[in-house]
Amino acid sequence: MTSRNGRALRAPRQKQCEIGVIDAMLCLPDEGCCASSRRRIGEHQARDCKGSNWSMLAQTRPDMPVPPARIRRGVPEADRRAAAELYWQAFGAKLGPVMGPRERALAFIERVMDSDHVLSAWDGSGRLLGVIGFRSSHGAFVGGTTEDLDAVYGPFGGLWRKLALSVLGTDLPGGVLAVDGLVVVDDARGTGIGAALIEALSREARDRGYRSLQLEVVDGNDRARALYERLGFLHAGWSRSFLAALFFGIRGSTSMQRPL
């Protein structure tokens, strides 16, 4: 989490249009999908427009059909609470000791959530399936300021939480966009939504001139690490922090980067 310093990543306000339909299954290298389908991943090129939506079929196995997932920039105002709850569902166990209690944490996340730094996935009925937040030198999906912390937690509560949360902030190398949280609803996990969000963010990063996508995987999350390796992420280093272990129970984390 980092403080939000600007809003330079705002998407263009223009008529929305689909900028790519993946008409083959979205698959991972070890799942037996045909090579031609695999080559299509990430190749959803724009059709004479730069809209704010992607439509794609996210499916990892032919025997598990899922509805088309529309991936768009941002989160509508009416769905900010749902996105905050989804984020807390995924990261509350780690962030709870600092950002809790739950209702205050949700109020803070909903307050500071920056729609310029998130892509969201939706099913055909308009249900939120997942989000992928990102961080740049201009801001973060869940950032906020001292004033935001004070407004939710009070002056003293805001002060010590600011100090604790600063442990999670790291400087980004030039040309790097960082994933700031990837989460998918429980009943859509394993259907390719997470991989689709990664591909969409990779496309977004390339369009914005970034050279690589970076994320952190905490020690013990071997399943996530294996997924990211299959999606082309490479190990870029390992780090640990006494304060991160003290406040969040994070013993160490591996930095991974995907060249774009």
C-alpha cells in the first residue's frame, strides 16, 4: 500500500467498446489445451477503438464451462462496497491486526479505493467476479493519505496504522507496474478469471509503456507461485522484514516479474 500522489492513470472518458474477444479457452500450459488456443492468450487486439472493456471467455477445462467475463477498467461507484468486501475477504487475515476491526477496514478501503488503478471482472448478469489492483509511481488501488486514516481511525489510530502500513510500501524500478492485490470470488476460482485479469493487466501495462509487471508472493503460498510461473513470471528476488513479520505475520516474500 502506498500513498496516492496523483491520478495520471485515468482511463479516457469515451464510448465504451469491446477491445478483444478471446474465442478460445484461456488455459495454462499444463492443462492439455491446444497450442493454438494457448497462443491466443494476451493477443486480444483492439478493433479500431480504445474502450474501457474487454470481453473474454475465461475457461480452464472443457468440462467446466463458465459465462463470458467482461473485464473493464475501474469499479462503478455502486459496487465499491462489494469490491472492498472482496478485497478484505482475501487479505483480511493478514491485514486485520493493523486495519481491523472489519467494519472500519471496509470503510477505509471503500473510501480510498482508486478506480484508476484497478481492473474488474464481471459475469453476464453484472455480478463482480474479481479484481486486480495495481500500483505505479502515481498511486495505488488501495492507498490513501494520513487524512483518510485519521478520518476512519482517529488521530492516534491513524498514526500508528500509517507507520505499520509503511512497512508494505516499496519503491518501484523504472518501467515496472506492480500488482496490488488479485482476488476472485470463491465460486469462480479455478475457472481462469485470475489468469484473465493478469493478461488484461499485462495488456494495460504494455499500452501505458511499462516494460514489466511485478508482484510479491508471500512465503508458503506455493499454489499462487506455481500459477504465476506458468503465466510467465520469473523470480526476481526474495526479501524479509522483521516489521512485516511482527505486524502482518509475513515471514518473507518472493518478488516476481513478467517481461512485457
